[in-house]
Amino acid sequence: MSADVPAGAASEPRVLATGVGSWPGEHPLEVARTVLGELAEHLPHLVELPARGPGADMIGRAAALLVELPVDLQPAGWRLVDRPGRDVRRAHALRSADLDALAEAADGWTGPLKVQVTGPWTLGAGVWLPRGERAVVDTGARRDLVDSLAEGVAEHVRAVRRLVPGAQVVLQLDEPSLPAVLAGRLPTVSGFGRLRAIDPVEAEQGLRTVLEAGTAAGAVGTVVHCCAPDAPLGLLRGAGADGLSVDVSLLTPAGWESVAVAVEAGVALWAGAVPTSGALPAAGAVVDAVRVPWRRLGLDVELLAGVVLTPACGLAGASPAQARKVLARTVEAAGALTEVAAGG
């Protein structure tokens, strides 16, 4: 997504602010109104409320989108089964409540609106086969999950567009487990071994399939979020994402070099630069977390206007008051970074 398409009106290119996705609380309408209010001039998002329990968690939400791949909930987690049960029906009900709340809170909204979905590799790492191993271990299951999720994501995007006709939907795939999948770090069900690493070519293609399904359904932009220290930025760029969403405090010099390659190729940096725990830094410190390495790399300062600022990760673990403060600081820092970009 281009940061020069703010909500409501055309203007000079500027840095947008948004949230990663999750939020504290259990009341979707109240929270939807809060986030839409805080981000009214930026990039609001469909809020996720995992505190509501099973079916509101990131794996349960995505599993409920799967088409013709029913799941249920076991002590070990979500599992593929022959027929849907009450657990997935609960997940569907929670999603419906979220969409209803969005439709009411965003009535009349025109502008960008972000939705988040767990990506295929984190989903495959978090969903179990009937025989008790992670779905990502099985070639056929991986293929089925990618195709089923792509179909479900497309319907999700279409549903949001129907409910909020003025929305320019931006699709975010969350892939915190992708580095572990690629490195073969996922434990087996026994805990004594590790699952075989997935070929990066297959991983890239799976992401591309889901991203393209979202775009075909009407999403105006796509971004992949990975909060792990070793986010595979080159792979995410190769999958066709318009933006790369990372916690910038975890980027190594090599990581920043990958960011530079992406930015120069027209891929936006979604910079997770506002900590979600501990003392909240001043807006200037947030700006410096992006500006200093940017200049060190020799990137054009004007390209900072294409950055999207976010908290470092989701806000489900914060108090409602702290979550609002983090989002407000993100908005404040976005304004300050816009001034830096304009000043050259």
C-alpha cells in the first residue's frame, strides 16, 4: 500500500500510522470505535480481541476461514478433522461479531482499512493433523492449507468490502512462525526432535498464493508482518508483498540492508518502532529508530514518506489505557517522520 493515500482526502505524501492488529478487551464495537477514532486520518484496522478465548486467537481466527478443511479444538490446539464442531462454530460467531461491529463503527467510512489474517506457514505450524503432528510436516496438508486459506482470505476481503463499501482494503498476513518453519526449529509432537525445514521456494509460493487471492478479491495492497528477529525479508519481498512489517529494534545491519533493497524496489517498510511494553519513548526517539539507519544506508530521505509506522507488535497484552497511548504515540511519530521526509 502506498502511504500517499490517506483516509478521506488526497494530500502530500505522508507517513501513515496503524496498529498491528490485536487489542485488549472483549467488546468489539467499543474497540472498533476507539481504533477508528485514533486512526481516523491514518490506517485503521479490523481489531482482533484474543481475550475472548478460543476462536478469537490468531490460529482459531484463521482456521475458521479455511474452506472445506474443518477443525476442532483439542488440548494440544486446533486440529484438522472430518466435520466441523462447536469450536469452529464459535470462531465463526466471533468473526461475525467483529464484522458486524466494524460495519457499524465504520458506517460511511471511505479510505484505507486493514484486515489481518494468520499466514499459511504460521497456520500450518499451529494446526495439527488428526494423527497428532503439525500440519506443516505433511506435503499434502501444506498444499491443502495454502489453497483453502487463499479461498477463505478472498471471501474475507470481499465480506469487508461489502460491509464497508468505501473501504480500500489492505491485507496483512501475520507470519511470526515462518523463520522457525524455514530453519527447521519447530519441535515434533514428542518434543524430542525437530520438524524438517520447509523449502524457501515452497514457502514463498505459498505466501504468494494467499496474497494474490486477496488482491484478486479487491485488496488494494498487501503486507506481511513478521515479528521474529530473523524475518526472511528477501523471501517476503519475493512473494509479492507491497509492504514488509517488522519490529525495527530486531533488525541487524544485514536486515537493514534487506530493507534498503526492498525500499529501492518499491516495497514499503512498515516499521514497528513503538514499543508495546515498558516506558513509552518520545516521538523523536521513535523517529530516530527509523531515520538514523535510513540515512546510514544512504536511502533518499524523501522515501521516508512511504513508511508506515506501527507498534512493535500487537497490543493484546496491554491495558486499554496503555494501548491507546501506544497508538497515539504512533500517530504523533508518524507526523514527525512526515516532517523529516519533507525536510530532506
